Amino acid sequence: MFRIIILILISLISLNTIAQNSIIEYVNNYLDIKDTFRDEILYVSIKEQKLYHIQNDSIVKEYIISSSAYGIGSKSGSNKTPIGLHKIAKKYGEKTPVNGRMIGRVFYGDIATIYTDDTKSKTDDVTSRILWLEGMEKEKNKGKGIDSFNRYIYIHGTSEEGMLGKPASHGCIRMKNKEVIDLYKLVEVGTLVLIL
């Protein structure tokens, strides 16, 4: 019995390693095509609804997220999540408390109600922290009518934590409040973000 448990654990570790290597290879291939290299990147998988924090070709942290309920796309007013290479242009919320609701990137004292089921809030709450993204690919996510920065595309906390793991946002990348606070501490302005 003990031998079977050991074999199962070894199999699970092997599968996890293969999956991690596949993700890292996918990201590196994209960066190679764009002739870009960094030892740190955030990779947002639309398919998996996950954000991977990658450092030195290793996944150091994995988070569940929500991308847009309207699909992917860069057109202004579409409420879709833009794909391609981005970078963190600005960070907001350093002194905002957990679950603090921000309007126009400013915390006015309101603490959001956090829903852990499928409840939709009446407002598209931006909570706890904001990582404001800037597109880096002209005609894909940078430029007139498609610019991620001008569209206010963020990675941010949400009041709809129960909706994470499936597309539910209006274009941004949503995260759990405590997790976006942790991520905020780990990454700097200029960190690359790849959304695919």
C-alpha cells in the first residue's frame, strides 16, 4: 500500500513538472519571437484562467483569475481582454486596506462586500490593489483605438471572488484580494505581463 502511494506521488510530481515546463516553453517561445528576454514575467492564461508568476524559468506562484466575460480583443469599448505582451506601467493601492474599493484608482474609505458564490455585484468593483498594464505591441494592444493603457486594463482585486476561475470581468484581470496584495508586493513597475 505504501509503495502504491509513493508511485502515485511520483506520478503527480512528474505530471506537474511536465505541465510547468510546457508553460515556460510556451512563454519563452513567444518572447523569442518578440526578441524580448526577462528573468521575470507574469503569464496570464486565458484558457486556464490562471496567472503564473515566472522567475528564472520557474513558476514561483500560481493564481486563479478571471478575464473578460466578453472574450479577448483590444478594441476600445469592447470590454474584452487584450492579448499579447504588456508591462506594468503603474501600481496603485499601497495604503488601501484589503477589500478597499477604489474609484479612479483612489480609495475613499469604502470596503466592498466580497461575494464567494456566483453573485454579481451591482458595480464592477476594483479592490485592494491595481497593476495598470501598458501594451507593448503596436497594432495589437498599443495604439489608437486598441491601447490597453488608455482602456484602463488592470490586474486588480474584485468583490466577485466566487466568479474567479471563469471569464467574468469587463476586460481586466481579476484576482482574489489577498492574492493581488501579495502579488503587488512581489512585482515592480516594468515587469512584463504576457496575456494569451
